[in-house]
Amino acid sequence: MSGTIEPSTVKRSLSVHAAIGLIAGALLYLVSLTGTLAVFYSELQRVEQPDAPEMSTIDPHAVQRGVEAVLKSEAGKPTTTHLYVHLPVADLPRTTISTDTNAVHLDSAGNIAREEEIAWSDFLVELHYTLNLPSLVGITIVGILGVMMLALALSGVVAHPRIFRDAFRLRARDGGGVGLADWHNRLSVWSLPFSVAIALTGALIGLASLTAYAIAANDYGGDLEAVYGPVFGEEGEPDATAAAAPNVAAALKHMAREYPGVRVTYAILHDPLTKGQHVQIVGEHERRLIFGEYYAFSSDGRFEHTAGLSDGSLGQQAAASTYRLHFGTFGGLGVKLAYLLFGLALTAICATGTYIWLGKRQRRGVHEPRLRAAWNGVIWGGPIALVTSLLARLALGNEAPFPAIFWGTLFLVIVGAVITKQARQQSLDPLNGRNLNAT
């Protein structure tokens, strides 16, 4: 039996290798594209549901009435373990209560106004976080993509020693791809700090979940709370005995009185309507990257302690800072617009990098028109699929199957691009490139 590998086998293996590279590039492109849009998650919610009641502030007693009304409406449903009250902030001036089964908007008096209907905005963020895969699998893959993006950014600088000196050099566009490579390199230089920050924080967010699961399985018998508790605060001892609704108003009043410089963003009820319930208030600190500090209260509204995200260990503060740095929610609209600009640049870098890679392979004699056509399908298919899913939201409402619509549309665009390319090739004379259909 000969040990020589058939040339056809080698060729097929190279094609498979190239296809895998194309898939990785496609996922990087989609994560960059959706992440750029997800920066405006709050604004997208207001566009998607423009008729929700809005207010700049809400009275603590109105919040209390809303909490009690929502808990009463949950009777007969599966027990809610956590209830979240989103309080009005500048970019999303709405009061919204979410439970394990539902989400509703409150009016300024604390009455339930209507159900929250932001399924497309949530789908976009979920697509960015997990690629619509099962939570742990998806977020781990996205974390790995963050590591890849970081490696590509840093290795690109090392591989081009003149990259900073030529930061504003753009050569003429030509058939050899020099102009495209220059744009790729220039965008990479101009957006390098942003790309490194986004890739690093994305990798940390994505791989932190996998690390937490591994530590919990190995050291705490699968108890995730034991892993997250020292960083984000302990849950407390559960006691399922029935109890009245907790005094959220007292907790909010305490925050206004004792922490007037803290902007309260959320009130979180743990195990509501049980004797084991307690309240956490999340408050943003000015000029800090942390997403907020957790202020713990007993069920009767008595302040107990903070989690230490604002003044605890450096590890705690760093962990609490990754989210706002990753999504650009720390400096108002100006920072979000900067993230939009640099995010588009990063998306273009992902797109042009694969074109440059395919061009180099072609110059080495490896002609892969189907892969190039497939990549064209990815570049155009991503935005088309997002627009199609948004149109489905407008036509079908909040219950539209957004993941199926998005991935189905993207698949059809890619397949259509490949089929169109093959049809064009077959219509050309293989000897001189003359269009046979024209004769």
C-alpha cells in the first residue's frame, strides 16, 4: 500500500482548510457587525416600542405599587426567583419590570401600562453574545473569537514593522489588491486601541462563563453562586416560607438620602414573596467604568452592605468594568458614536482581511471562486439578514422567529452567491473568456 497521498486528496484537504478559515472569518465579521449595532441597544428599544411610557424619574412609592402589582399578576405562574426593576436613565427613560416569565412597562404612577415588546433588540444582543447557540456554548465560542481577534490585531502590528510609519499612506487601487491591503492596514492602525480593548473585554466576558462553570464543577459541586458570590455579592440563605412583598420603596429612599451622587439603575428582588427574599439596588458611579455597585437591603428596606465593586479588590473592580468598556455605555452619546465609527472600521477590517487572504491564495495559483462568492454572500448577507429580521418584527410582531429568519436568510444569500458565480463561469468560453450566450 503506497504511503503517497493523492493530489486530489491534498487539494480537497486544502479546500476544507480554506473553508474552515472562511467560517472563522465569517463569525468574526458577524460578531463585529452585531456588536457595533448592539452599542445602541437602549436606543433600539425606544425605536422598536415607541409607545411605552417614559419619564425622567419615578417616585419610590410608585415603584412599590408596580412591584406589588406585577407579583400579584404572577399568581398561578411558575415561581419567579428574580424580579428586576429597570429605573429611568438618560438613554432609556422607562420603568420596566421583568420576571422569569414576563416583562411590563409601568407608567409614572406605578400602574402596569403594557407588556414590553423589544424582541428584535434582545435578539440582536443575543446574536452578538452567543450567535443564537445554547448559552454556554455560544458565549464560549464568542470568547474564543475575541482571543482570535486580539491575536490578529497584535500579530498584524508585528508582521508589518512599517505599519505606524505608513499610517496615512494609501497607494492607488489596482488589480493586485495593494489598495485594499492599504485600507485594511490603515484602518487597523487607526482603530488599534479600540480593537484591542474590544477583543480583550469580549474574550474576558465570553470565557469567564466557561471558567466559572469549570470552577463550580471542580470545587463547589456545580454551585455557580459559590463562584460568583465573592465578586458580585452573595445570594443569602433561601427560605421558601411565604411572605409579603419586600419594601423596595424604603431601599430607594435610603439610596436617595445616603447616596445622592449615585445614579440608581436597577432594583433586584431575590426570591420575592418568601422569607428568604432580599433586595439589591444597582447604582452607577460618575466617572467610573464599573457597571455599578450592588447595595444590599433586607426585605424591610434596611441597608446591609455593598458588594465592593466600587471600592473592593482590583479584581472585583476590573470584572465590573469589562461590560461598559466593551459596549461603550460609559460616556453618553458621544462615546457611542465613537464606538459606532470604530466598530464599523473593525467590521471592515474583518471583511477586507478575508478578501486579502483569498487574493494571496489566488496569486499562488489556488483558484477558489466558490469560496470568494461565499464570502461575498457573507458580507452582503449579514446586513440583509438583519434587515429581513427587522422587517419580520414589523410585520409579525414580537413573536417572530428571529434566529430562524436571520440564519435562513444568510444561508440563502450565501448559496445564491455561489450558484450565481457558478452560472456565470459556465456561461463563459473556457478558452478565451468569450460569453457564449452573447453569440
